[in-house]
Amino acid sequence: AEATVQAVLRDVPDVVSIVAMGAWEQRTDEDELCAYYLYNRLEGRQPDKEAIKALVRTGNTYAWYLKDYLDGYPTDGEIGLHIDACPFAILVQRENGILVSRPVVPIS
């Protein structure tokens, strides 16, 4: 999250759109909380990471992922607990008509 925030702030865009993706046309707690987290960081606030983790753990989708989709791989809800675990942002660009994503490490 922090790498994404820093990449956005570095580029100084006129408009920033934050979209909580969800799953199968349903809202998901971890995606919405991530969107709120990004919004707050972009506004200069430092959200309480432990409070966000507690909200993810108590949300409906976290329990749903654990019950129905635990197959040896970390679930979306579990991944959502690792705030700022990746030191890079993800840049998505259209190349030859295809959306391609690549990691971008912010300049410190």
C-alpha cells in the first residue's frame, strides 16, 4: 500500500480513482478496507494497521474464504493482513491491446 501511495504522490495526478474490486459482483471487506486505507494515506493520515487487520478478520468475507477456499494457498483475506508487505507498486499499462502489469519500486 505504501509503495502505491508513494508512486501516486510522486506522479502528482489531477485525479486518483480508487476501486475496491470485490469478488463475483459482491463487496469484500479486505478490498474495501484497502481502498479506505489508500485513500487515508493519500490524504496524509496514518491509519491504525492493527485496527484494519481486526476489521478484516471479523468481516464476513474473511470467514467465507477460510471456510470455502482454503486449499493450501493464502486466501485474499489472509493476504490482506500483510499491510505494506511488498516494497513495490503495480503499474498497469496497455501494450499491444493487452493490459500488462509490472512492479514499480518507488524512489526513496
